[in-house]
Amino acid sequence: MEPGTVNPLAIKDSMLHVMTAQVTVLPSKHDFLVDGRDSLLEAAMRAGIPLNYGCSGGNCGLCKAKVVSGEVKKTRHHDFVISHEEQDQGYILLCSNTAVSDVVLEAPVAGSVQDIPFQQIEAKVKMTGHISDDILMLHLQTPRTQRLRFLAGQRVTLRVGQSFSSELSIASCPCDDRNVLFHIQRQTGNLFSDYVFERLKLNDTVEIEGPQGEFILHEKSTRPLCFFVFDNGFAPVKSLIEHALSLEIENIRLYWFGSSKQHIYLPNVAHSWADALDNFYYEEHVLGFDLHSLSGNREKMLIKEIETVVTGDTHILTGDIYIAGAELTVNVVEKYFLEKGFPKTRVSVECVK
């Protein structure tokens, strides 16, 4: 360009920082917005749409998709080679392009756990912190070129040290697939727990294998989402709720039952959702007895408490029920809702150790 000449490419590039484009994905009919210079893949993930991808760095080609209409712009080099024939047909890599105008894409979207591949990833400890005396928050960060694909509510197996392992629910949203959170309960004598609480350090390597589990959101349902958490069952529910919020799902109900006040270990997170969102409702219930040991009387007391909640909230009878906590408690509450006439398809359960 001659000095002083206006560069139309530079103007177009700067416009990417301020424009917003709508993207529609076929055949699923999902849609999301792309702000600024976010890649199509980044924007879709932030919106909670599980498009297919692998490295997210332009090497594997798993995020290849077809542009049906609209204009895109390549913002990042990629080593994966798209043939000239496919380029002529409109194929691009979602991780390396952004939207310049409203765009319609043809791309696969994960609709079930079978669509998510099994993965083995060496992640690093980015941060640890005590949520309470008995619960540790573990923040792992995956390599940029090997992010963890999972659906909200799923579990993975973590390995630390030489061979200490545990299967844990992911406590974060799939929309940030590099930063994965876990809530780890202290269990005296448990080798994995002892290692994490006493020996695990920043930048240590933790092996991740998975994901597993079918405690996932029924995204196509228009019914209210009703979550019943018992003691340390909050981790998978937190993942589900954050995913629901990324999808802008309305009418969410959260009831957290604790053996004691201390067992409701992250109340501020739930209260912040209720304060910020018009259609989010939250209640805490301190039971005063151990939910891991339900004798006859305690089981009756639990059922009575659940009945009080259901009677007081008309949304529950028309909603989808999600239950997470210790296996014994989860089984009792699941049985209550099934005997109430709920079909099995509307009652999802997750047993948390």
C-alpha cells in the first residue's frame, strides 16, 4: 500500500473487534452469536453448543464444517490441509475462522454421551483452595492443543502421584474446556484424597481419563429444571446449571439439602445465581442428621422434607428432576418421585462418593 492510502483490509480487520454476527448450525438448528474476533468454535463453546472438535489449534481437522451461506474470515493459520475441492464446496475449520456476516453452517453437534470420544490428557494443577475444612477445589488446566471434551454433568477419572486415582464429577461448564474444576472431599485413609490434600502442588501433572456418565441436561425439554442436591452432590449440578445458563434456559430451581450447615459448602454461588437471575430460585434445607446413614426414621424425615418442598413449589410437578448426592439418599429421593408418577425419563440421578 502507498503511504497515506486507506487500507480496506485493515478497516475490515478492525471491524471484527466490534461487530456481532449470528450463526445458525444445521441440521440441529442451534444458533449463537460471534462477538469480535472470537473463532466460530470459541463462540459456539461459550454458548454451550458442543460442536465437534479435537485440538482446537488447527492441526486435527475435527472441527471442519461447511459454510452454507454468509461470509467468514480466516483469523488463524492451521496446519490441517483442506483439499481444493472441499474449499470450493465451502469447508473451513471452525477453530481458525470467525464470522464477518450472519452465517449458516453445516456441522455435527454432540447430542449424547456416545458422541464424546474417550480421552487421556495430562493436565497441570493451576490452583488449589479450600472451600471448607473438608472440601478442596482443584483447578486443572489442559494443554492448548488437547482440551477436554465433555458434556455438563459428566465424570472423569483423575490419577495423581504414581497410581492414586478417583472418579470425580466435573464442577465446571464445558464452555471453558481448558480449565476444569473439581470438588474433592477429604476422606481420611483414602490414598487419593490424602495425596491431593497433603502433597499435590501447583504445576504438578494430573492425568485425566474420560469422560463417563449420563447425568446430562435434556436440552430439548422446555420444562422447568429442578435440581435436588444432597451434601456433596453440588459438583455435577453446578456444571449442569452453568451449562443451562450458557444456553439461556429460564426457570431453574435449586434445592440444596445438607446434613448440617457445613455440608452446604458453596452457598454463595447459589445465592449469586438467585440474586442475578429473575427466573432462578434457590433454597437451603439443613436436616440435622447424616444423609449417609438413613435409618427408618431418618428416611421418613427426609421424605417429609421433600414433600414439603414439592407441595410449596408448583413448578416441580411440571419439571425435569435432577438428583445428586450419596447413593443411599439419591435412591430414596428417586423412588419418591417415581412413586409420585414421574416417568423415568424426567428423573435423572447421579451418585457422588
